[in-house]
Amino acid sequence: MEKELIINSTSSEVAIALLEDGKLVELHNQLNDSQFAVGDIFLGQVKRLMPALNACFIEIGHSKDAFLHYTDLSPKLQSVAKFTRDAISEKLKTHRLDHFEIEPEIIKTGRIDQVLGKKQPILVQILKEPIGTKGPRLTCEITIPGRFLVLSPFTDVVAVSKKIANAEERKRLKKVIESIKPRNFGVIVRTAAEGKNSAELHEELSRIMDKWEKMYNQLCKSKPPTKLLSELDKTTSLLRDLVTDSFNRIVVNDKDVYHKIKDYLEANVPGQANIVQLYRSNKPIFDANGVTRQIKSAFDRTPTMSSGAYIVIEATEAMHVIDVNSGHKMSNKNQEDAVLAVNLEAAEEIARQLRLRDIGGIIIIDFIDMRNPENRKVLQREMKNYMRNDRAQHTILPLSKFGLMQITRQRVRPEVKISTAEVCPSCNGSGKISASILLVDIIERDLNFIIQSRLSSKVSLHVHPYVEAFLKKGFINKAIRWYFEYQKWIRIRANSNYQLMEYRFFDENEDEIRINVEEEIDVEPLEIL
């Protein structure tokens, strides 16, 4: 399977598309000013205890107080609270836990007001990002992930990923980790650690311990709310979790992000550093790699498959409901086989849609009814197979007697929602349009104003591809005419995301030149006599 990452970096956000065999399967967006991400560790303060919910609200600096339920406290809560208290008061002189006395575990059936007090400072980690009107959800079970290992303080347990099937390899990894891990630190061995030698694992563990030390140094003398340790940005965390020897290409359009990725891969996955490419073309990177087209087709309410069958995705407050429809192309020769084929095709598309939209919670799928019990088993088996690459935890139940499949999928971030509906390119939603024959005249009027007010700057014009073709038509096209008129080359570039009548001007730094109408047209006020 060919895997590619296409990274579109702008001044406001970074958009990351994961393609498998050329098909878009994941889309991630990260705003550059994002302050709350899954995995971030904070020093919070208990704001309100809610005994009726067996939970509390923690102040961590978000506009909405974060939610912490008793079940997310961690059995080692007393040790976490003691570490927090002693570090703030500087009674604890080191980040290591060799001589730290681990406190007894809290009981699973306890009450929140028995273990936490109002205004108590506590070490917390974001479990779910803010979603809708809800604030972040927290946990006190602190973990610090790396590429091969996950560090879990206040415990001595060593666990190995179940995805490592070889029993001998599991024993070897467990033995290596037990020999190198610090006292009172647990370690989870990730799937990517399979085949790694003790030196590589020791180096990884040292890097994670450095993060723990950095967090401890931040904690000393801190006052809540304070961010102590940030999870890696979305780009780097995806590289950490996704990039393996099976990756084929990483394409990025920003030089700084390119060097950052290159440095990260050279330090962590040396054999893969050469797969990073810097995209230099003027055409948008998502357009050039077919991502934009796939986004437009995949985020529709009714994604259609190659056979003509389609699915309908509806979101409610409690769950997502997906309906499978055969369309008009289903064969009538053997109806049961035809229905199975449509259901299998739909199952593959649904598995892709769940990853792509990051749909979480309860999902109910209404497949086309099948009478053969064996076909029902085939459908469930293949659904599990299609979702094996999904990194979110999920559970798939067999088809009910009504032909419904129930899936639960972990939700840690807001669902990705992209509107694929476009405003009418002719009327811009108003029902009326300006005379299209005047479009070139309007562009030239604005261009003339820009040239006069920005004598030294370079100017480029971005328009719809149809308009670009019209402006460049003929041997003496508009670009050449403008060059002779202004003694300056005006680049004309096509952007397929633009509406037909839309156009924009940009300077040499690719910053948009906005025209102030009041400056452009100097209207003298009428004097009232």
C-alpha cells in the first residue's frame, strides 16, 4: 500500500492530508494559535465539585472549565496529587521517582469529594479537545508518548502492544524495557518498537525522560492554571504515529515546515528522510495532488461510489446514522450476491468516511437487507478488516435482525466538517449578477489603481481557470498588453477554488492586496446651500 502525506501550510493553519493508494483517508487541520490539544499537560485547579455527577470542573485557562470525571482520575491519584504538591513547594528536589513513596491506589467506586478538594492544584492531561459548547475533558493518568514507547509515571508496569503478534519478540521487548526503565515509571511498548534494539529503545526512553524533567522544572513554583508540557504539533505528532518504512512520499509547500520535517525524520527515522519533497509550483498543493477534488466529493451528504451506489450520512445529537442505497445500477441476475457486493463496497467507503470526518460516538449503519446468514458474517468480517488501519479505538457489533450494524468509535477531537456546497458563481447568492462582459474592465480598473499606489511592488492576479484562459487568449494577450502599458509584468494565475467572477491581487510575498473603496474613489461631499 502506497502512503503519502500532503501538507498545505498557510499563515493561519496547517492542513494535512493522508492518502493511501491515492485515496484520501484522513484530513487534519491545525490552527497556528491552537492552545488546547490532546496530550497537553496542565497544572489545573479544582473549580467546582459536582458530587451528583461524581465529577469536577478544573480551571486550565480555557473559556469553559475542563471536565474531570472520577473514572478518569487514575488509580494513582494520591501519588499524582502528592507529586504536584511537593513539586510546587519545592519539597521534591528531583524529577526522578527513585525515592518517591507511591501512595495507595484510590478505589474504583469512590466519590469525587472524598479524593479532591476545592481550589486544590492538580496535574491533569487533556483527554478530549473542546467540542462544541463543551470544554476539554481531562484525565489524571499522565502519559508521555514517544515513537516507540509511552512513559507512565507512578507505576512499575511494562506492557507490550497486542499488535506485536510474535511471542518471542514480546518477551524480548519486555525484558529490555524492564532492564532500562527508571524506578516507579511504567512503560507501554508501541507497535513501532518491534525489531528495535536496546540502544534505540534506551535513546527513546531518555528523550521522553527529558520531557518529564522539563515538565517538572515548569511545575516548580508554578501557579494554576499553567501549561506545563505541550504535545507535539499536529504535523510532528502525525509523523511520530504514522511514518514507517512503508511510507512513500511527504510533500510540503512551506520551506520552514519542510526543514522541520526533514530534521525530525533524520533524527528519528533516518531511512525515510529522503521521502520529503518541497513543493515549489504556483498551483495550490492540494489541487496538484488531487486532494481538493476528493474533499469536494467525500464531504458531500451523499457520497457516491464507483458502482453508482451511495450512502447518506446524517448527524443527530446522540449518534450518527448512515443509510446504504444501491442506486439504479444494481444487477438483477442474482440479487443476494448483488446486495452483498453493494454492502461490501459501502462498508469500505464508510470505514474511510469515519476516519476522514473523524466521526466518533455511536454510529448506526442501515445496510441493505441480506437473507443469507453467511453473507452477514462476511460483511462484519470485512468491516473489521476495512477499519484495521483506523487509529481510533472502535468496537463493531454483528448485524442485528433488522440489518443494522452498531459501531462505537473513540472521539477526542471535533468532527471534521467541510461544506462542499458552493455559492452560485453567477449571482453570488443574490439572484442577480453584474454584467459579465464588464469583468475585464473592472479588473483593469482595480489593476490601474494598484499600479499607481504601489509603484515598486510586483503584482499577480489570481482568477478562475476559465477567466485565466480568456485573459491569456491570443498572441498579444492581456498580460502582454499590461506589460507594455505599465512596464511591469503582471502574472495571471488560475485557482480552481475561485468562483467564475472572483479575482484577487497579490504582492510578491503572496499577501493579498485589498483595495479600499474609499481610497480608490475620492468623492467630494456635496455642499448644501
